[in-house]
Amino acid sequence: MATLKASSLILNSSVSSSVASSNYKRGLITKATINIPRRVANISLPGLRTKGFVEELQFQKSPEKQLSPNNVNNGSDPTVMAKLYAILEAVADRVEMHKNIGDQRTNWNSLLLTSINSLTLAAATMAGIAAISASGGPASALKLSSTVMYVAATGMLSIVNKIQPSQLAEEQRNATRLFKQLQNQIQTLISIGNPRTVDVKEMMEKVLALDKAYPLPLLGAMLEKFPTNVEPAVWWPEELRRKSPKGNYNKGYNNYNGWNGKLEKEMREIVNVIGIKDKEDYLRLGAKALKLNKILAISGPVLTGLAAVGAAMVGSPSHVGDLAAVMGVAGGALASVVNTLEHGGQVGMVFEMYRSNAGFFKMMEESIEGNLREEEPERRENGEVFEMKVGLQLGRSLSQLRDLAAASSTKGENIDEFASKLF
């Protein structure tokens, strides 16, 4: 009996200690739950969920169902995804190509500038020494060397002024930036999921339009460096406008795909400011840069050509020899100054920059007008998102964008403010 009582007491004490331990742990858990900070307790993690035992068993039985391509890509067509990835790889390759060729053409500009100036100044020095030297073999050798170097400089200047390496480098920099932008758009489209065949077609058209706007080869495909008229750069495809019947859209309705009459009026005023201020100003500046570049491109070879003639005639009798010496020396010095202004100042790059900026504002005009032209708001881009994008592209907050539209509505063409705060 004593043994039974002892074992009973031991059993009761162990049960009591187990219950106490369980209560103690439950109390700690309750206390920890109560003491969770409010900021941490309010955090929701929608991507995480607790699986039950039955769900875990089902996952273990059929894992291939959970990892199918349709589940990973939210039901996207595998063929469409493969096409988008192929376009993405091509775009990434073009980014590297344009970057490398842009660096190469930047080196062209600096190396050719230095080489031509060295040739010109050396030829001018030789012509001057030949003019003050006595007639004979040494003077004839200096005259011949000076003439040959001037002729070489004239030929090199003609080629360099034709291709404009600084402008070529700027074209490749723009192409690199725009292809990176397109690369990000494709990656975003893939991340969002469920792309369509029309998205593949759109991305292909954008790639081909960029290839046409900023060609890589020089022979046969190079952009005209001295066009008759300055036009904005165009690197986007011509969108096919879908003609749709006029919908019964109430202009006063406040939330119809984010569009309303007030937002439409605001966008029209923004287009008006972009057209009469920003785009027009960059086209005007581009025309001035083009005119200056033409003058410098013609003056350089003309000066080196005259200097070559002068160097060949150094040592002639009477005043002809004196005039030839002046042409041989002064012509080379002036040619070096002109070449430095044109290619050292990168006037061609400045022209391309103005042309590209004008193209940016033209693209914004077409984007806004394309949305406004669509009569059915549900077929437009969401109005609130589109307004935010326009504000970001112009470097303005939404309130600043609305203030600009209000100022344009009041002042019209007399507005003294530009739409963009970035350029």
C-alpha cells in the first residue's frame, strides 16, 4: 500500500508539473502576443500564408501542378513569353553595341581633332621657317613638306566635317538610353504578367523604330548631318489609331477610367505650352547650332586649302611671295582655331542634343493627343496614371502641372513659362 501511495503521489506531481509548465508557456506566448508593438502587429504579408496539413500532403503528392509555367506566369502563353524574352535579349545586346560604338566615336572625335591640329600647326611652322630661310634645298624641302601636310589636313577635315564624330557619339548615347528604357519596359511587362501577342508586336515595332532612328553603320545609313530643315528626332513607331464610334461620355463625370472634362482641358493646355514654348525653342536653337556648324565645316577645309597654296608659293618674287607666306602661316593658324571650335566645342553634338530634345516634346504631344483623340475613355490610358506620368516627364508635381495649365488658359500664347523643368 505504501508503494502504491508513493507512485500515485509521484504521478500526480508529474502531471501537476506538466500542467504548470504548459500554463507557464501559454502565459509567455500570451504575454509575447500582447507585447507585440502595434506597428509590427499591423504589418500584413499577403505573399505568405499558413498551409494546412492536408495542403502540404497535396503539394507533396503533385508538385508538378504547383510549378507549371501557367502558374508561374499567371496564365501567360509560353510562346508569347518566349518571344518577349528573345526581344529582351536583343535589346540588351543593342544597349552594349551602342554604348561601345558611342565610346569609339567619342575617341574618334578627340583623336582626329588632335591629329588634324598637329598637322596644321606643324605645316604653318614649316611655311614660316621656309619664308624666312634663304632659297635652296632646305627651303624647298620645308615648302614641300608644309604643302603635303596642308593637303592631308584638308582631306581629313573634309571627311571629319562630313561625318561629325561628336554628333555620331551623341546619337549613340541617345540610342543607349532609349534602348535601356525599352529594356525596362519589357522587364516590367514580364513582371506584371499575362502579356499578349499585341504587346510582342508593339515591342518589335519599337525596336525597329529605334534601329531606324539611330543606325549603327556609316555608309548608306548615316543620318544627314546638315539637313535643309531642322526636324525633331523621331524614335517611336507610328501608332495605328483605332477609329471608334463616339461614346455617350458625360464630360462632367468625375471618375471614368480616371478621366473627366477638367483633366482633358488640362492636358490640352499642356500640349499647347509644349508646342509653342519648349519644342519651338529647341527647334530654334537647333537651327542656330546647325547654321554655325555649316559655317565652321566649310571654313576649315577652305582655310587649309588656301594655306596649302600659300605654302607652295612661298619664296616667289616680289609681293606674291610675301602674300603666300601670310596665307601659309595665318591660314594654318586660323584653320586650327576653326577646327577646335567645331570639334573641340562639339557643335554637332549640341545640334543633335537640341534635335533630340525637340523629339522628346513631340513624342509627348503625340502621346497626349492620342489619348484625347480616343472618344471612349475606357480605351485610353488611365487618366490619373497618365497625369502622373506627364508630370514626371516634365519634372513637375501634379499641383505645378495644374497651375501651368491654368496659366496657359489665362495667358494663351503670351505665357512666359516653359512646360519642362528638366531641360
